[in-house]
Amino acid sequence: MQTGQASRTAYAAARYRAAHQVLEHGSIFRDPLALKILGHEPDELLADAPRRGMRMFIAARHRFAEDHLAAAVSRGVRTAVVLGAGLDTFAYRNPHPSLTVLEIDHPDTQAWKRERLAETGITIPENMRYVGVDFEHEKLELDLDGPAFFLWMGVVPYLTIEAFTETLSFISEGTGNEVVFDYAQDPERMSAERRAALEARAARVAKIGEPWLTFFDPTEIAERLVGLGFGEIEDLGPSGLAARFFNRPDVPPETPGGHVLHTRHP
Ligand SMILES: C[S@@+](CC[C@H](N)C(=O)[O-])C[C@H]1O[C@@H](n2cnc3c(N)ncnc32)[C@H](O)[C@@H]1O
């Protein structure tokens, strides 16, 4: 991220969620505030329409996360922490009366989000609060009362491995804490065609000052999680996501691409 400027990839991710509401009518992930927080007309989103793969990945990762969160709430979790929240709207349409939401983000992105909320007339609920943190330069410190559910979407690739590890270690300190995050696979291990597509996307985000810094392979991330005491890992890559959300059981298991993962610290 560039200091002094709100995250531009946060705006891009929000556009994909809004476009999904317009083009697929929220068939995978319904977010009635996705368009409102942007303040755009539906027609203005159609420029992103060709990038269907990324749009559907983003829709699936949020659906996966909010399904797991609902299960956690039914087990008694009372706090959700949205890390690197960007223009995520969960806090403003939180369907769980017992759940308090903390939004953590880089202070520059958070200030911009609060302007967007004010401009678009989205009410800030009483059961939420904001914490500004730069993961690269500050330790995450939250006073949590009981187990919490962390939603960490679209952030890990933009962090250094040190900032990622530091934040994950913090999450691992709380008994019963859960986390959902997505990660990108190492392009070195992909076919030339897929690597070229990924590198083109990486070049686009690097150009706007938010390069991808951290990649994992499923075995490597699983080892790191187990090393920190996490268990019950559910990691869906292209094959698992296609089967669960897109009625496509035919995608080969080892297909490389974006992954989304849920795990719990017992
Ligand atoms: C691609 S956006 C994703 C936003 C949101 N989670 C979503 O899914 O739409 C990346 C987010 O990570 C945050 N971020 C990136 N680097 C950060 C850092 N060093 N400290 C805090 N937040 C950071 C940005 O401010 C931004 O909100």
C-alpha cells in the first residue's frame, strides 16, 4: 500500500462484488449494500464484466466466509473482526444480533471508507467499532472478550510474509479463534499459460502501488497453520470452489489458482 492514499484494490474488489449483484443478481453472494457503498449506477459497473473469473472468485470467497461465520455464531462466537476491511459491507448488514463487528484497516483506507459511508447514507450500527492498523509497521492488539471470527479477505497477497505471520500468530493466541483468508498460489509452479495470466494481473496491481508479495502452496500453508496450533482446515482451490458454488464437479483437483481457507484454533 502507498501511505497517504486509500487502497485502490479495495475499490476494485468492491466493484467486483457490486458487478456480481448486477450481472448474476447475487446468485453466489448476496450483498444488498455492494452497489450502494460505491454510489455508482449499475451501468457504470459493466466495464468489469469481462473479468468473470475474478468476479466469481470474489463472490465465492465472501459466501464461504459468511457461511462459516454463521456457523461460528451458532456455536456461540460473539465477535467478528474484519481485517483489511476495504469496502466490505458485512458490518452494515450484520444479520446476527449477538455479534459485534470490529473493522481493522490501514488508516488511509479506513478514512476513505468512512467518507463513502457518510456520502452514501449507510448507517453505522452501534455494535461495531473501527481500529486503524498498518500491518507492516504495527502489531495487531485487540482486547477480545472470548473467541473471535476473523475475516481476512483479499489481503494476504499484499502483505510481506513477516506481516502475515505476525497477524496470524495474533489470531492463534485466542482459544477458539477462527479465520477465513484467501491466498494466491506460487506462479512458479503453474503452467506457462496460467502463469502468464497471473503475472498480467500481478503487474496491474503492482502498477497501482499494491504489488502481490506473498504466495503459498496448499501443503505449505497447512504446515504453517498446524505449526501455530490451528486445526480443522478447510482449503478450497479452483476445483473445490467450482464444485461447491458453481455446480462444476469436473474441474481437476490439482488446478492451480486462488484458494480460500477456513481454520479454527482449538
Ligand atoms: C484488495 S483490498 C481487500 C479489501 C476487502 N477485504 C475486500 O475483500 O474487499 C486489500 C485491503 O488490505 C488492506 N491493506 C493492505 N495492506 C495493508 C497494511 N499494511 N495494513 C493494513 N491494511 C492493509 C487495504 O487497506 C485494503 O483494505
